Amino acid sequence: MMKRVAIVGGGVAGLAAAYELARLAREGAALQVVLFEASTRLGGIIETVHEGGFVMECGPDAWVTEKPWARELAEELGLGDEVMPSNDATRKTYVLVDKKLQAMPDGMRMMVPGDLDALDASELFSAEAKQAYHHEIDRAEELRTTAPDGDESVAEFTRRHFGEEVLTKIAAPLLSGVFGGDVAKLSVRAVMAPFVAMEREHGSLISALRARSSDSKKHAVFTTLRSGMGTLVDRMIAAIPEEWIRLAAEVRFISYGEEGWLVGTARGVERFDAVMMAAPVDVARSLLQPLDAEMAQEMEMDASSSVVVGFGFPDALKFAVPPGFGFLVPPGPDSLLLAGTFVDQKFADRVPQGGRLVRAFFGGKAAERMMRCGNDETAAVARMELARILGPLPAPQVTVVRRWPRSLPQYAVGHLDRIKRLDDRVREFSGLYLLGNGYRGVGVPDLVRDARAAARQIAPQS
């Protein structure tokens, strides 16, 4: 019997679900699928612009290498030769302190040092902060036995181990760069689960990192595609039957009853056996509210906007930047900028010969304010912020501005418990699946993993 499946949302999660269902259909699964996308393009916040020899990412520029699901998908799509690691031999990240860029010590994993000699030689931290790092090892048993049973914020977790200075200089800007959120609200169990596991086993995070690094293989931290992340989207689209995809097709309502699922758009109402809800959390929540108020309540969460501005310069010699991947700006009143990336130094093949490519990233309240600005004004603010830190900028050859409103859901303290309750409610509705970055991870690999797993539940492999 033919099973009809609706996918609401054509970002990475929705596309990965459609790709997997298409693969299963080619293997004989009886499926009819409709992917509804409200906008006129697919891919969500993944978009790559190719202009003047520059490869400019408008959203994520890579995925975390140790999560295998994006790479597996890329290889399935015939992109194995495109898979490219970051230039980790020259990896260095800076933090803006007292209006100067100070390099983070080598061997850091998030805010945890793997090399205490490099830490001691660093000018980033005060003597007191360095002492707190060393003392963390001596406090291993205390930290292990007094670790809280419940969830806590990233801020509280970092303070317990290393103190306020480390929180302000490293943890806050790093986590803000990924989640665009407030470390005083972010759930450590949801966004830093490996570190919570380290604490449970070793107490000291530094000791745990040493134990792991002694027997782990070295690999690049980030992985991308040589022609850009957009190629992953393009290949998935090419593998999905054209008649499955509907652009500019906003879903206006969803209902559920004995007849199954009804999905309504401007074109009419259609019946489905399953609905894969891959729209942004805000949209998903509003569509599901009439079905179950309790489910909708569990889906209510803060979200942060982001603004990305990329500048391509033809002559790197006219715009010198420090060696490394880029810099972070600790949250504070003195800067709108959250981070800057030296793209041509982070990845190969991103610029024409002799070129320079820099991205500015804005989040939080600054991004919300910039949402109301035009492209020219936004680019001017980005140039001013970069110049304040890096010195005068020459005229760019290429400028790209992208705004991503409420694109980063905030995993607040208690997030995992909330998701468990949400999953319990979802199971009350046969054929409903929630996908996207609001639930079980924000990275591309997490979205791919969840979407493909859900598709296999809908059409089990024989």
C-alpha cells in the first residue's frame, strides 16, 4: 500500500529526509512524498555564493569532523573528492582583550587546555586564571563528587571548574559563536554533553582531556566541501524526484484525525499518512498548537538571530590579518561584532590567487538591531567593526550580506528533559516526526542523522 508523506520545510533536515525517502523509494518502498517549502529556494541557512573566484558561505562554513553523518552523506552523494579538512596545521584563534587580539593557547578544546605549558606562556590569561587552571587538576575528586545531579548553565559549569575570567574570555564568546545565546541560560548537558561526561568520570576536565588525547587520532577539527557547503544541498536536490518538491508553498494548517493527516496550503488540502515537521521551531509550534497545546508549550523556546557579512579582497597584501582561523569578541558594550573568520586561512581554495576572504558574524541583540538595516548599512557596520580590530580595510571586490532571523534556537537549562516530554507527546500522534535544529543538535551532522533515521522509521528497509 502506498504511503503518503508530507515534509514541511526544505532546509537541511527536510532535504535529508526527502533524500533518504527517495533512496528508499528507488529500492522499492511504496512512497509518495511532498516537500513543502514556503520560500523560493531550498537549503535553509546553507547557501554558498561563487563570485569573482571567491567561495563565500552565507551560513555554516563547515561541520564538526568527529560527527560522521554529514561526511557519510557527502560520500554517498559522490562528493568524496570534495571533502576537505580545515588547515589545522596553522589553526589559531584570537580573543579581543583590551582592544588587542590575544591568541588562545595551543591545544585548547573549548575552554579546556590540553597543554599547560602553552597555557602558562599565553598572554591571554591573568596569573590568577592560570592558577585556577592548574588548581582544577588538584580538585578532581572534589569536582567529581560534588557535580550536580541535575542540569545547569554553561556559565555555572565553567565557573565551577575555572572561574569567571575563563568564562568571560573563552566560554562565553565560543558558545555565543555557535548558539548565539546567553551562557547563563544555555544548558550544559544539551550543548556540552562530552564535558559533562568527562566530569562524571574524571572530575577534572583537564585530566580527562589528557587521557583522551593520549590514545586518540589527530584529525582536523572542521570539515567542509571544496566547492562549498551549498554543493551538499544541490546534490540532495538532484537526488530527489522533481515532482516531490513544491517551492513557495507555505503550509497554513495541519490537522490529525481518523483519516490521517491533512495539510493545507493555498493550493488546497491534501491527505498524508505521515508528517515530517522540519520547519523552524516557531513555525512548527504555530502549526501544531491547534493539535496539542501541551506539545506546543514544550516547543516554546527562545531563538537568536544572526547576521553574516563576507568581504572578498583581491589583494591579501593590502589587508594583512594575523595567522590563524579568526577571532572571538567577548560579549560586552564595546562591540557589536561576535566573531570574525579569516576564511582563506581556515580553508584552502576559497579565494582567487593572492586574495583574502573575511567573514563578520553578528548575533544576539546586535543581530536583532541589524535585521532592520539595509545591505549597504549592514556592510558599513561590519567594515567599521572589522577595521576597529584589524585596521583599515581596502575596498572589497565582493560583498555578501545575509540575515537569518531567529535561526538559532536556545537550548536552555532543562532542555533534555523538555525534549523527553516533547517526544512523549509526539508519540501520541502516529506518523509525526519533529526535525531541525530546535531539538537534538544544531550542527549539519545532527540534522542529517535525525532526518535520515526518521525516514527509515517511516519506510523500514527490507
